[in-house]
Amino acid sequence: MNNSLVAYSTKYHGIKLFDFDECEIKKSIANMYLNADVNASAFSPNSELFAFVNNRIIYIIEIQSKEIIHTIEVNDEDIEILSFDPSSNYIIAGSKRGRVLQYKTNQSSLLSRLCSFPYDRKSITKESENYVSSFAFYGNSFACSGYGGAIYIIDLYTQTNKSIITYNKTRINALCFLNEQTLICAKDNGKVDIISLLDEKSHKSIDTPIASIDTIIVMPNPNYIMVSGNSKIITIIDVKNYKITHSKYIALDMRIKYVDIVNSDSLVIALENSEILHVELPGITKLKSLIAHNSLKEAFELIRKEPMLQGSHEHKTVEEKFEKNYEDALKALINQNKARAIEILNPYKDIKSKENRIKELFSSFENYLRFQALFLEKRYALAYAMCSKYEPLKSTLQYKKMEQVFRLAFSNAQRHILQNNIAGARALLGEYNTVMAKKPLIKLLLTQNKEFVELLKAVQKKDYKSINNLVEKNELFKQIPNYIALNKQIEETLLEIETDIKTAKTDKAKELLLTLREIPHIAKKVEELYQKNKHMLLLLKVYEDNDFKSCYELLDIYKDLRETELVALLEKHWFSLMQKCEEYALEGNIKDIRKTLSQFLTLSSRSNKIGDLLRVSFHVRIDILMSKNNFKGAEAIIYTYIDIFGIDSEINHIMKKFEKIALKKLAITQIYNRPTRDSWRQSDIIMKDS
């Protein structure tokens, strides 16, 4: 929960809120339904709610008041896995029948069936074998796995951007998004797979010593994950280098049932014997303490020994602190205040990784007065020689001024070469002939002046093909200021094009793309941007024509437009429509859903969500009519529903309920085939006038 407060649910004693800092239970929540018969449970991310399943009913408890504030009947579904979404507004449940169901926390009706397992229905041999095994959330993205080992990934709130990963056939007990492009799955054979969502066929497998992994935690340094499962150990994996860093990072005497991370520096571990442990992460906790006490030598030594700490927030903090202190010491030496420089860097004097830099800094500035004198006397060759020997002197204003003078001299020499005045160029650069760092470039200018002139003219004309040919012949050309400046301009232009496409300035982006034609090393990037700009032009056209259906068709096809401002605006509008229609559906308001979504009913890429909303509106409408004893009206809508959607499991349950309450047998004589989830799109009742 918050800070040191941890909430946990027990089999026989309800919910406990425990403060690890104060080592005491702050709150206990008991409820007659919160007992040994609970199948699954979950705390909400906002720490306000707790949901659990008992006898096919989801109960939602408000933690503050300790009261049940809502119940949801799940009908014929036996729920085995339960979770709140990141917003804490929805509950996602997985059933023994392989169904992933979505409910609103303040409503009783099923909002959506997100997906069903197995993905390949032929792979199921017995209905009793079906299951949903794992969930993961990242922003709007939701991933789940079940029978058959397939992984579904969709936008939880719009049911768009759907992808299905099918290479795996083994049960997946844990899923975790590392970031937007990477999904990690842990299987019950002890393997961990790292999957690139940019190329779903690309994945790396890592064998672990844990027989069946059921928990994945991303560490404070996201290059590492922690895994645990049916064992007594916790293992650390380096996901960047695809290897195990610590096979037994933590070893205990009892099997681990559950693990979670608290405040990024400690773990809560529930054991098989019902014991709960609070374990400080060995490295991170110690590093934080060392930094707090300014024990920098010990902090850097710990970072050196512990790879998981490298790149962590704490590591970056101490490195940034050192760099700042190094800069301050350098300024003090420039100002001839050696005592102050020693004082600033004194905490780092015994740190092995910093010893050489500190020693080099002080030895370099023992020669600073001599360097200053050479600079003032314009004896640049000797001054450059000193800087080659004493690198820190390159951070001085004098060195920067020397570089500026050289660039000017070199630029003027280039002008003489273009005028075929080699003697003039040689005279301008004469004093740099003995500067080792400048010698190769000067020699190139003076001895290979024909190619040099060709390059300069090609740079002036932005003849990228010729530039590339010349640079391939001689790598030294890459050091010419004109070439460096041109490359910098190219990079800036690429960034400008990205921004222009993002902000829908397509004409400007097109003009800039034309200037970057025939540059071999960025040809692929230019083609990608050209296609992206082309897609944005198509989107802009239909948007300006107020053809919103085509807008959503295009943005669902062209994934490269996701980060643009117009798509963000369209998705925000869609989300608003979905929220409004969810409310209509849960009120049984079929008419207003059709009215609100009239222009989108034929939108195939978003038909799943629309179909679910329509189904729910019928379900709720039938329930409302039955609650008012209007069985004739309810019966009529049941028949209409079957005409539109066919007979599915949801209407089957409602029909049984109707026959029980109304004491009337429904006249279903026709044998209906199992409908597809989008069969409603062939119904004239729904689609007329759309």
C-alpha cells in the first residue's frame, strides 16, 4: 500500500494492514464471506478496495470503511484469478472455462468478455482442463495467458491493438511488462522468456533453478528482474544480457507462496507455513544507507561488486554527485585554489574507480600556468602538445579558444584550396604542422586537395551520393568540420521531420524529406518517415472531411501514427465514447448506444468492444424487465438477442433464469450454431441506418 503499510489477506482471519516500520497491525477487516472458500482475491492499485470471490460472487470491500460496497454474480463461472486494472475502476477475472471477463467496480453486469482460451480450440481435450493463468498491465495494455500457452495483448479500454503470441505451448504462470515494447513470461517448466513486442517472433529463453515460477518483479534497476515460485529461493535475472545474475539471491527455509516489493528497497514474502517476512534487499538498502552517511568509498565498492546496482537510481545519484564535484574541483584549480579542489574531492580519494581521474586532474593543473603562457604567446603547437598529455586541460577556456582559432584557420585554408592557392593554405596552417591531432587532417587538405575540393563542393551542393563515395574512400574526411556540421544538420532535420509529422505539418515534413534523399546511411529511416508522413496525410484528409469511421480504420492499420497528436486526440474522443456507452449498456439503454456509435457500427477493427457493449445492454435490459415482472417484454428481447447474436453462454444463463422466474418455457426450436463474436454485424436490426 503506502510507504511502510502492507495489506494482506488470510485464509481464516480476514484482511490485515500491517506497518513494518512500527511493527504493528493498523487495521483488521473481517467478513463472513471472507473465509476459506475464497477462490481468488486482489487489492486495488489505489489501495482503496479489496475484491474476492466466494461461491461465484465477487465481493468488493472498501478498506477505509471495512464494508462490502458491491457484489457481482459471475453466474456459471468459477473464477481462479482476479485483478484490478491500473485505474482501479475495473475488475478483470479469469475463469476455469478459459474466459477473461471485465466488470466495472460499481456495476453488477458483465461488461465484456475480453478473450477466451485456448486460442486454438482444437487443442483442448477436456473442458475441465481449461484455465486462465496470468495477467499483466502496462498503461492501457493488458496481457493474459491461459490454456494452450497463447498470450493475448489488447488495449484494455478500447479492445484495439490486439495481438496474439502463439509460439509457446507451455503453461505461463506469470506475465510482466518490462516496458512498452517488452513482455516477460514465466512458465511452469522454470523457463523465463523475454519477448519483443516489436517482433513477436523474437524471444529469448532463460533456464532458472525454480521449477515453476509464478511471480516476476521488475527491480529498481530495470535491467534486472526477480523471479520466485514453487521453491525456497528468489532468483535475479539480467534481462539485458539474458543471464542469471544470482541463482539464490535470497534463500529461505520454507517454500515461498507470494513475494512483493515495498518502496523499491525491501520485500514482503509470504511463506508456505503462513509466516510473513519483511526482507530488506541486500544491495539497495545498504547502498541507500551508505549514501545517506556519505560513505562514498563503501558505496562505490558495493556498486562494483553488485551488478544489479549498476545503473540503478542510487548509482546514478552518486555518479552525478561525483561529476558535479569533479567540475567544481576543476573550476577551483582554474582559479588557482588547489586547497579547495582537494577538499571537494577528498571523499573520493580512496575510491579505485575514481583514483586515476583525480590524480590526472591535479597533475594536469600543475602545468596550467605554463599552458596559459603558451596560449597567450600564441604558441599553439606546444599548447596542443600539453593538452594531448594532460587531458583535463581541454576543459579550460583557453583550449576552447584554441579550437575556435584552428577551425577559423582551417576554414580559410579550405577557401584557398578551392581557389587552387595551395601555398596560401599551407601558410595558414603552418603552425599546426607539428600538432599530432591536427596533422592527418592538414596533410589530407594539402596533399589530396583534388578529393578535398570535390568533398567541399559536394557538401556545399549537398550532393549526398558523392559525399558518401568520397568518405568511403577516406575515413579522415569524417573529421572535416564541414562534414561534421552537415551530419549534425541532417540529425536535426530528422528530428524536425518527426516533430512535424507528430503535429500534422505534413507539407513541411514532405519538403524536408526531399532534402534528405540519396543519403545511404539514413535511407531506411527516411523511408520510414516518408511512409509515416504518407499515412498522416491520409488520416488528415478523412479527419478534415469529418469521416471519423475512416479515421479509426486508418489509425488501427497504421501503428506508426500512435504517437502523433491527432491520434491522441482521436483516442481520447474514443475513450470518452466508450465510457458513455458503458454507462448506457449498464443501464440497458440499447437505443442510445446505437445512436452514439451509429457511424462506427461498421468499424470492423473495433467491433469487439462495440459488440460487447450491445450484448451487455440487452442482458441488462432483460434483467430490468424481469425485475419488473414484465416477462412478455423480456421474452421478446431474448428472441431479438438470439436473432442478432445467436445463443451464447451469457444468454443461455439469462434464459435459464427467465424460465425459472417466469415459470415459462421459451420457444426455442431452431438449432443455432455457435455464433462468432462479431455475428451481430450481419443483423439488420443493429446495422440499419448505420
